[in-house]
Amino acid sequence: MRPVLLSAFTMTSCLGPGLAPVRRALREGASGLAPCRFESVELETFVGEIAGVDETRLPAGLARFDCRNNRAAELGLAQDGFAAAVASAAKRVGRERIGVFIGTSTAGILQTELAYRRRGADDGSLPADFDYRRTHNTFSAAEYVRERLGLAGPCAAISTACSSSAKAFASASRLMEAGLIDAAVVGGVDTLCLTTLYGFNSLQLLSREPCRPYDAHRDGISIGEAAAFFLLERAGGDADSIALLGAGESCDAYHMSAPHPEGLGARRAMEAALGAARLQTGDIDYVNLHGTGTPSNDASEDQAVHGLFGDSIPVNSTKGMTGHTLGAAGAVEAVVSVLAIEEGRVPGSPGTRTLDPQLRARYEIAGAPRDVRRVLSNSFGFGGSNCSLVFGRLRHAA
């Protein structure tokens, strides 16, 4: 595929609003996870909750979209001059030539949960002010972002569980390659809700501690929430710019929620991403793992990564910083990957203490300066929906 320029990006998570707290956390190995105090949830677990979402207000003309998920999106879009960068691009290429591709898993389910508490006592009807389409429906986040940014190009919501916002990059790059659009806003937004927390608890996948990927005593995930966005444009100009070099997708369909034990689908996605970027394994300087901290996920991904890369390059997961942000995870990990290149530093893995001796990839707990030119980032979802992305500087592109 042709490289796609990452001309602007931003991220808001439990680490704080915008890129500055992310950069600081990556340098210091800090975590934003805290004991769960969300809503009425009574579970012994840690979460990555965004501060200030409840106080965020949508623009008056978009109040019909009001829900936690879209408030998180609004908070994210307001950071790092991102909205201004999109407006500038719209002036250059036209707002109808900019697509919007947003990944999410639960979207605005919390809004429905809250509406069910107010059902009619006599007939069980939902309250009249409940707007399913704009506040719960999976498409609501994508529609909100398009309306908020004043864009008129193709718009799609992608919901493939935890690979959702990684696959948004792949979808956008295909439309750009086909000449249907000249730029795209891609990303992911997912927020906490009772369905997610109690659902993962029923699967016995929640850790009682901050998650610890690759740890010998890892026992589950910490759920987080985030809003992360990128502006993609056709590559050109400054050779020092960072671009999406390749994207690879696969679906192993091994099990509804468990990964293939040998990581076959994960390996196919990584191989496809390298092929699309016209790169070899030796061209990658760091692998940002999906690395959720569950016993099966980490073991499966380790088989795939070690089988492809051996122990020649550093790998790790940063979910101990942000938690697993589900449908937003791919975009969050894309931000981490790009910052690793910009900062010249492999991030650390807070929470991980004692590495599992049965896992063989070169997992690095502590962050360290390194010449990072190209990064491969993994995102894997339920049902075996896998996506890998390769990022790097244009001057190093094949």
C-alpha cells in the first residue's frame, strides 16, 4: 500500500486530556489506573476512567447526541489543535473529500442502561427523551464526529471488538488508495458502562489489581476508556514525517472470545501488515503488543510474535498505563507507537513485575531510549478479528 501521512493526532484517556500526559507517562512509566468507582458498579477491579467526561458539554447544535461516549469524543476532539487541523484540511481538499472512520465496541450502551432505570412503571416503556440512534447506536460516535467537524465524506462505524479502531486505519487507507477520498479522520472512542464491566467479570477476565501483561501471575484485564483520533492525508512533502506504512487483517474464527492458542490469526495479520508495507521482520524496531494481561491472550500472542520475530527486538504492552480501552485500543496503541518513534524511546510496561518464563518474546518491562524508526502495533478482538499496523518515518519507507 502507499504510505499515508499522519498529519495530526490526539488522545484522551485516564492519563489525562491530550498528548502531553501521554508523553509524560511513557517517559516515566506511569499508570492512570485506579480502583473502580464508576457509577453504581460494585466490583473489585481497577479501571482507567477519563476525568471530566461528566462535566463536558456538547455544542448546542449537537445536544441530541449527548451521552458519555460522545462527551468523551468531544473532550478528545478539543485537544492538541486537532479540530483546527481537520478544518485546515477541509479547506484544502473539500469537506466532502474527507472520510470519517471510527471504531467502538459498546458505543453508548450506558445511555440505554440509564434509560432502563426510568422505564414506565405501567407499561415498561422507555422515556420519551431517549434517542437510541444518536446516543446508543454504534454509528452514533462516527456520526457525531462527522457532524462536529463539519465533514461530508464517507462515514463508517467499525465494531469488531478490540480491533475496531485499528481496522479503521485499514478501511480509510483503502478508500484513499481507491481515490474516493483525499483524507480521513480515523480513531476510536469507547467508554465505561455496566454491561462491559459486569460482562467481563462474568467471563472471569477482570483482574483485582492493575493489569500486568506478560507477568507470571497475570490474571486478567483492567478496563479503560479513551478517545483517540488521527488525521490521515496523502503522503508527500517532509520525508521526516510519520506515516501509516502498512495494515494487515485476518480472522481466525477459532472461538467466540478466546484467541487461537497458537496465534495463527495474529501471525497472519502481522505478516499481511509487513507485506503491505513491503518490509521484513528485521525492519521493525519495536512491537506494541495487544497484551491484555489475560493468561490466554498473552500466551497466544507470544507464540505468534516469537514465531515471526524471535527474540531479536523489544516488545511490550502499555495497557498497564491506560487499561484495555476495547474499541478504542487500536487508536490508543497507534498513538503510543507514533510517540515511540517521535520520542526515540521504547515505552515501559507498568504493572508487570515478574516475567512469565514460558513466554519467549523479548518483553521489556522498563522503558529505554532507542532509535525507533518503525513500529508494528497489534490489536486483536473477540471472534478472532485481528489487525496489525506498521508506522514509520517516510524517509525509511521502502
